[in-house]
Amino acid sequence: MTSVLIISLLITKLASTMMYAGNIFLHSILKESRRLPRMKKFLFKHALSQEMSFYDEKTVSDIKSAMDPMAIVDIISWRIPSIVAETFKLLFIIMNMIQMNWQLTISSLAFLGIFKLLLYPIEKVIPFNI
């Protein structure tokens, strides 16, 4: 039983490392690509097509930061693959938990759900930025 757990944790770590290497490769491809000038042009045209009320509500720094194509490249190449990798790890861990003891898995997930519901009013007052 413990050897299966150790092997599954090693496989999870290996998959996480491979996805991280893929993130670095994807980021370098997107950063060095010829798409950045086209993205800048598209973002500029999009900003020009906005209504005048948009410019009344937003500051110059908000508009400039929204027109930064590197922020979009960072989201595409780091955050989305990271969410996929973390979801994969979570599913793998839950599968192993079910394989070990399904009753304990259900009670643990139920406890996490109840704990999250109890913390919800506190999160509204004090936002946790993870």
C-alpha cells in the first residue's frame, strides 16, 4: 500500500515537473513570436473602438496596463497550464485517496466543503489572494 502511494507521488511530481518545463517552453515561444506586434495593434484598435464613457471611467494607467500584450502572454503561458497541472494533481490525489479508503475520502471532502462554507463570510471581509 505504501509503495503504491510513493510511486503515485513520484509520478505526480514527475508530471508536475514536465508541465513546468512545458510552461517555460510555451512562454519562450510566445514571448519571442512575431505575434506580439499584431497583438499590440489589435489591442490598440480595440481601445480606440470603445465608447467615450469607457475613457471617463478608466484611468490612463488602467488602459495602458490592459494594452500590455506580455500580460496576456503570461496568462496564457503560466496561469492556464498551472491551473491544468494543479487540477491534474488534485484528481490524482483524490483517486489515490479513494483507492486507500473511500469512506475517509468522502468524509474528508465533506469536511473541506463545510470548512469552505464556514470561511466564506470571512473571505468576503478579508480577501485571500492566492
